[in-house]
Amino acid sequence: MCAKIPGKDSHNQSQVKIVLRPLGNIAGETMEDLRNGVGNVFQCPVEIEGGLDDLSQAYNSERKQHLSSALLAALGKAGKNERVVGVADVDLYDPRLNFVFGEADMTLGTAVVSLYRLRPEYYGSVVDEPLFWERATKEIVHELGHTFGLKHCPNARCVMHFSNSLADTDVKEAHFCSKCRPRIIV
């Protein structure tokens, strides 16, 4: 399903590369698990590259959260034929919302996703690693969908459905529905 960038002829196509970058202190095994999950959905190269260690430029001490758009700006523009996702384990917000699971910028080809609120234990539930990995993969795929030009989908099972809560994330699948898949813009 990996998006191809058309060349002058059908034999001259470039495959999009997805790059995951840790934002702050993210364990290597966490990044590897996310790389595998995203790779299984997109079926294209997913690499882990250096990220940002210092997230203080995005921190709002009054809210005790990090501004997602500031982290997007710090990631910069994705390279040619790639999409970049910054993975953070801090609480993210947008000025219009209490928190966000992630945010994307189609013109930059970048996105940022937070793992912070995806863990069941954040809500007082028991640790559930498979559920956590499923949620994290869905949120990364969702934000990548925005970098490919997709908007929110009314289909509650589609990965592009807006998640107002984790219940919404849990209902949707990690894949694009039959209406969204053909709309991917590279």
C-alpha cells in the first residue's frame, strides 16, 4: 500500500520513505516496535533517525504540556520522497484543545505523535502492552494520513476517523477505509 511517487514513466517511480524520530527520551525498543507496526500498515521503508533531545522550546509551564505545533516546527520540512513523524512521550496540546494525541502538517510532510495518553495505566487501568502498541500505531498512521493529504473520515472504523477520546481510537482500525486509501496524495 506504500505510496509511490510517479516518475516520467511507470518504471521510474520512487517509494516514499517514512522516518520516525524520537522526541525526548524514547527507548530504542519502543521506536523499533513502532517502526515495525507502521511498516506493517504502509508496506514501505520505515527508518528511525535522530530526533530532538531538548523539548523545552515547546513546553508551557502554565499548562504543564508541550505545544504540538512547536515540535512540528522543530522537526522542519521532510526531505524529498519522505514523511517524518516525531514520537514523544510528553503531554501535547493545541491552544484550542485540552490535549492532542498528535498533529500533522501536510505542507511540511511532518507529524508529531504523543505516547503519553495512549497507555491504559495513564487512566488508572492495568498495563496492557498490546493495547498500547495498537493505539500508538493507529495514531501514527492517522497523522501520516494527514501528511498524505487525507482529512478526517466519517467512517468510525477508518484510521482517519477523528479521535476525540481513546474510545474512538480503540474502535477504529489501523488501516485506511476503501474511500480514503485511493485519496492518498503524494
